[in-house]
Amino acid sequence: MIKTLKWLSVVSSIGMLFILLGGALVTKTESGAGCGDSWPLCNGELIPSNITPELVIEYSHRLVSSTMGITILALAVLAWKFIGHIREVKFLSFLAVFFLILQGLIGAAAVVWGQSDFVLAAHFGISLISFAAVFLLTLLIFEIDQKLDAKLLKIKKKHRVEIYLLTIYTIIVVYTGALVRHANANLVCGDWPFCKNTSPINFASYSMEQWIQMGHRFAAGILFVWTFTFFIKVMKLYKHSRIMRWGWTITFALIVMQVIFGALIIFTLLNLGIALLHALVITCFFGMLSYFILLSSRSAKYEKEQ
């Protein structure tokens, strides 16, 4: 059964990546209306007759999401049944299924009734939480026979709190980035890092879309600086822990890549490949933060038991 769980968890984690990237592709190519206002059918048909590029993108995303929904549900049920004695498994199983269903319902509501940009922007963040839950389940399953060696760490309380806050703040930054896409504010600022690289900068002349774009850049800048300062702390205070050193080195590398891809989106005039890499990197970054939340939770439990 453990072997089956491993296969299911790997397929589910990869599938969640495809769901996230597929959703980003739908948004970036403006294919949300590819199937009209019909859901779960496409233009009222199980097998669409009038094929368009937008229809292919939207319907493919629906098929992947529904298929992976079944896979993730199977993973959650089997994990609950066979390894539910592991402290975090039941909670993560619930999170994975709940947020996957929630993001599906929001997507369906957007198709049938339409939603504001501010509501649609929450879609990616919700999917991100479901991905993190599936990813952590995968790590726990591989940890059973020590194929993944995640030793218990003693993380100081103040650093645990900072990891929690950094993760919550990342969700906020992700929301602002999704809002940029849904508000069609990707290219309203032709310059980078400021909207208009002139002196003095006239903020009063900014449109709503420009404020949304610059608000995301400002929030992302804080996230970069915060991640960098925490990375420095880890290098100084946890130099004897391989998991902390290598984990936060990867995490910092991801946020550097995220900033680079964010700038390249502007310079390449919204190149689709760059935009999808931007979504992929922030997904991996959030996955790493979620892993450190798991380690922090274990550290807190160990501290209470002492």
C-alpha cells in the first residue's frame, strides 16, 4: 500500500502543478470564456464541435482538473486510512481536498455567472494551498521508509513565528500578482522597477491599473528583502543543519528567480513562456515555505514535550 501511496502522491503533486499552470495559462491567454458560459460541459456539449484555441486551453484545463481531483481524493482517502496515525496526515488530506473543491467551484462560478477581478484573483492562491497540502503529504509518505530524510529540527520560536508570517505574506503577494493578471494590468507600466523611470515620479498621474501593478511590485520587493534577511539569519544561526541551510538556499534562489522573471515579463512584453515560469517558481517557493511550516510545527511539538 505504501508503494501505491507513493505513486499516487507523486502523480498528484505533478498534477497539481499542471492545474496551477493550466489556470495561469487560461488567464494569460484570456481563454476563460473558451467554453462560453457552460460548465462542466463546453458550450453545452460533452465533445465540442466548434473547436477554437481558447476552447482547447479552457477544456484541457477542466479535464486535467477533474482527473486530478479524482486522483487527489483517492490519495487523501488512502492516506487517511493507512497512515492516518501520522500527526499531520489527516489535516493535510482535508486541506488538499477542500481547497481543490473550492478552487473548482470558484472557477465554475466565474464561467456561469462571472466574477469580479478581486474574487478571481483568489483562485490561484486557493489552488496554491491545495498544492502545498498535496506536496507535504508526498513528503510524509516518502518519509515513512526514510527515502526522504527529514530529521526533527529545533527551530527557535521567534524563527517559527517568522516562517508562519512570511508564508501568510506570500499568499498576499500571490493575490496581488493574480490581481495584476485579472485586471489586465500586466503591461500598464512599460518600465521596471518603477512605472515611469523618471524624476520626480508623478504618482498622482497613475491609473488604477498602474496602482495595482506597482502595488504588486512593492509587495514583491518586501517579500524579496524579507526572504533575503531570513536567509542570512539561517546561514548564521543554523549552520550545522543541512536541511535549514540547503532548504533556505533553494528558497532564496527561487525568490531571486521570481524577481528576474517578473522583470522579464515587462521587458519581453508578456512572453507566455516567461509568464508561466513566473507562476511555476512562486508555486515552488510556496511549497518550500510550506515544508518549513511542517518542520516548525514539529519543532514546536518537540519543545512542548521537553
